[in-house]
Amino acid sequence: MSTVVIIQARMGSSRFPGKVLQLLSNRPVLQWVVESARTIPTVDQVWVATSNQDVDQAIVQWCQAHQVSVWVGSEHDVLDRFYTLACKIKAKIVMRLTADCPLLDATVAAQVLSLVALGHAAYASNTAPPTWPDGLDCEAFTFKALKYAAIHAVSDGDREHVTPYIKRHQHRFKAMNVSAPLPDLHMHRWTVDTPEDLEFLNRLVQLSSGNTLYDYLKTLKQHPDLKQAHHLRNVAFQQQLQAVCVQFDQSQILLNRALKTIPHGAQTFSKSHIQYPQEAPLFVTHGQGAYVYDVDGNAYIDLVSGLLPNILGYSDPDVNFAIRTQLDRGITFSVPTALEMQLSEHLCDLIPCAEQVRFAKNGTDVTSAAIRLARAYTQRDHIAVCGYHGWQDWYIGTTTRNKGVPHSVAALSKAVPYNDVLKMEQLLQTKHYAAVIMEPCNTTPPKSGYLEQVKALCEQYGTLLVFDEVVTGFRFAPGGAQAYFKVTPHLACFGKALGNGMPISAIVGQQFIMKEMENIFFSGTFGGETLSLVAAQATLKKLIREDVSGYLWRYGMQLEQGIRSQIERFDLSNVIILCGYAPWLMVQFHDHPHACAHTLKTLFIQEMMHRGILMTGSLNINFSHDDACQYKILQAFEAVLSLMAEALRHQSVQKALKSPVIQPIFAVRTP
């Protein structure tokens, strides 16, 4: 079996021309990479692959002068450059390196290579997610995977960057990743993209006593004044991710298969095919940062964010590191761990109403616990609901999705319109109500004084106020919407963003009420499951350290301003409405003489997805959405709103629609 390292090299960098032949401690940068590559165990050959441009003849001449095998191929079709070389030398496994990463660590590269060489994966890297220093990047793949990509990849981005096609098609190619054993290594930048990078690396290698990863880390610790340049990582790769997404064959195949064993083909109503157009990414393979990838190899900027849990983005390195570390210690134990206490203390420090805490796995668990607790504490049975609170009988009985709910149970709950203080008081003055459970912010922002008035009414009539902060928690502020609006409820429920995708939720509240938890029965085997607890701790630390809620406010306001201007530009203000707050904006549709609201929403989602934006009815932004994402989102909005305005003018909305119209899952029945 021939295992080959191919080093991708060129002279024509826009920011630092000729960087690969610049000197790093008396040796060209390229020489550092070649020499490190030759020490990777099991490697049979090392080649440099450059382009046929005149400027790259300098690389060819250097290789020839130093007995380094060199290959010349297309400047822009780098995938073909690699493939034709691999064919020529009969490679079975290829490791791809880049010539601007001189501090490559052969031991790290060997770990990546072994995953492919031993048959565990068709593709492996140490960048998904990036947990190593920028500059230790490497990836390996089988010749079979390379050949398939070379034959089937058609976009410029797929051919310019060699492996994007393979990485996106993880339904076809099994992919694995080698993660760093230490935290925060991804914060280091050891690549050469600018003269400042080279200056930093020259100082680093001169001060270092060795040339391994750990030597360089030791040097940086000893010399805290040694500052690294900071630039966005893999900018060129991120720029090519946005593409037209119109191929959904594998999603349809898997849907037909799933429907045989799973009602609706999914575990969550809002994630199932009934909430998406027919041509949609119904199954995904993986996510990274702000992007998800479907089984057909399409890449999307994800504005669903897993229905809001992924507040930091997919595969966050800090959260992942915490999970991996705890995984080796155990997951679920026979008695509690100190992690429960530590996370409870953290939440009590953050959340205004939190004096005691209990954990569960999802939002419905803790909202239901709050209702049972309120009934036990007040000795009353009736509940007033205002918002969405989960699938349990006491709430879902107030909606049109109430099949299977006993009438006697449904009769105990009443839905109250948001911002309607009069209707709220009419209910509470009967003095039958144990609790008002409400989302502190709904599709409509609270009127001035509304939340304060509800709190006062609850205290006047002996009713507990429960804030359902499963959505707003940690998104509006570290202490939730109650901290943002400065209204403290008696109890509150948190979930979703608490674990950045890990299943964890919490009911928190005032001690004299939470004390009743010792008498009611609220218990679950997995309430203290440790992977979710450490994920929550890591998430909360990052939320505070990086001021994530502040970022979401700023980002959301910028996005809102851009979208509103486009809605006005295309004269769609009467049919498309932005509502809510910047960290969680909703897009609502109103009927038009030529199309109903549901039809317009379906067309909108269909066209946004075809432009690489995954969304439903809201903008669920997260910390991984950056300026490049915002630019692409606004580009897509511009194109889709233009199309919709044109379709409405020509009464051709139905013709543009390629799918049955999406209908809402349910409606709330209010008095």
C-alpha cells in the first residue's frame, strides 16, 4: 500500500506573495513542511504539488535543487492536480498538507493518518472541529474517495480546495476527527499568511528548545509577551460553502425509509418533513459552527440552530472538550456528583429568581415540574398559560393538537392572550389559579409595564408567576429575560441553550417554594447525567466570557435592519412582518390577494434553502454566525424577496411553489 503526503504549495498569495519560500530560522517555510512530512510514520513518499503558473516555477526549481519530488498541475483545479498525481504514483492513501504551516507536528499528523490507514475512515482530519493550533492542520483520505470527488465535484469551490466535496458528503464517506487533548489550543495561530505571522514564528522557534507542539506551548508560557497575530481561520474555505442547493434525492430516499419505522419520520414535530417544503434537507450528517451539511452534500447556514439549543454553534471546542474529558470518567452514576451542586450554584449566581435548582432533560420536563410544584404549594388546580410550554396534557390541551388529552385535564388550563392584562385579571380574580406560566417575550414584545402588572396580579391573588425561559434563557441576557426586563418571577424554567445542544433543562425558583420539591414527586434517572452538566458549565462560562448575549443583540439588530430595508424596498411590508427581539426574530407572513400566508411562507422557506440558508419561521442566530454569514443571509433575502414580489405581481406564486403548502402544527385556543 502506498501512503503519500502531498503538500499544496503556491507563490501567489494575495496577502504575502512568495511566503512559502520565505526564510524561517534560515530555512524556507516549505522546507520545514517537507522535513516534518518525511518523519510521519508509515509515509512512503512526500510530494509537493504546485501550479503551472510562471510564478510557481520558483517552487519547482527549489524542489529540484533539494531532491524533493514535485508535480505541476492546474492553478485553480487543485482537486485535479491532486488526483492526477495520485494516479501517477499509484497512491492508496493521501495526506494533504499546505506549504504555509511550517510547525506541522508529525505525531499529530500520524494520528490523523492512522484513522484512514487502519481502515476506520475514508476521510480524517484534525479540524472538524478545529481544536489544534491553526498551522497544525492536516487531513488524510483514501484514493477511492479522492477519485469519486474528482469525478463528481463540479463547483469551483469543490475543485479549488480539494476536499470540500468529500467533507460535505459524509453520508457517503465515513469521516473521523482527531481532537486535541488540551483545552484552548485552537486559539493559537502558527501558520504563515502575513509578514506578521512569519515574524512571530521566527521569534517562537528561536526561543524554543525543541520543535514539537509541547515545546512551542512551553515557550509561549515562558514568554507571555510573545504575541500572535489573529485572523479568521480558513476564510477561503468558508467563502465557498455557500452554493445553490437543489439536489435532495438522498433526503427523499431516507424519508421513505424512516416513515416505515418512525411516525412522521422524525422524533420532533418541528424537525420533521411536515414543517419543510418537499425539496428540503430532511436529514443532515454533521454541523460545524454556523453550518450544517445534509445527506446530499449540500451546505447551509443554519438559522434554525437545532430549534435554539445551539447558542454557541455546532461542535463548539470548549463544550466538546468538557464532554470528552467527562466521558472518560463516566456518564450516569448511582448517587449524585458534585457537578449538580456546582452548576446549581452557578445558575443561582446568574438568574435573579434562582435560589434552588432541579435538573431534567427537556423543556417539557421542567415546565411540568413547575406546574406540579405550583399546585402543591398553592393547593389549587387551575393554570393560566401564555405561550408555548411543551407537550404535556396540562398545556397541549389548550391547543388544537389536543387529541388524547382527557377533557377533565384540559378544562383546568386556560390560554390567555399575550399583553392582555384585563383577560389575565378576569381569570385570576376567581382565585382558582395555581400559576400563570408564560413566555416573558413572545412574538410580540411586552407592552410597557405588562410583565410588572402580571407579577402584581399574581401576588394579589395568591398565584405563582412562572417564566418559561426555555427559549429566552441566556439568549436575552446571562440571567434570562427576567434579568433583561427586570421582572423577577417566583419560578422559572430553562433549557435549550443551557447545554449548547446537550439535553439539559432546569427549574429554578425561590427557596420557600422550591422546598416543596421535597414533597412532590419529580424524579428521573438522567437528571444528573454528567455529560450535560459539564456541557452546561462550559456553555455558561463561554456565554459570560465572550458576552454572547451582547453579541446576539448586536448581530440581530444589524440583520434586522438589513432585512427590514429589503422588505420595504420590494414593497412587501403588508405581507412579511419581522417581530420579536433582535436575539430571536420571527418572520411572519400575512395573506395577500394572490396568495395565502401559508403559501407565501412555504415559497420563502423553499427559496431560502435553495440558496443555502436553512430556516423555518424565525432567525435563530448563534455565536458562530459571523459577518460572512450575515452577508450571505442578506444576499439570500434580497434574491428571495425579489422573486416573491415578482410572483405576487404576476399572480404566479403557486407556479413558483414546488411543494405542498406547509401548515402550522397547531393553534392555541384562547377565550
